[in-house]
Amino acid sequence: LADLIPKEQTRVKAFRQQHGKTVVGQITVDMMY
């Protein structure tokens, strides 16, 4: 699990950079993380 966490953090960071301001209902993607 320890080696999966950095990969997931990198994936989440990239996702947030691309979609961080996308509005999903009344919340943004940034709010979900």
C-alpha cells in the first residue's frame, strides 16, 4: 500500500490541475479532495 499512495497522490494532483475548477453540482472538484 505504501508504494500506491504516492502514485495516487500524483494522479490526484494531475486531475486537480486539469479539473480543479470544474463545477460538479454546487461543489468544485477541489472541494472533494
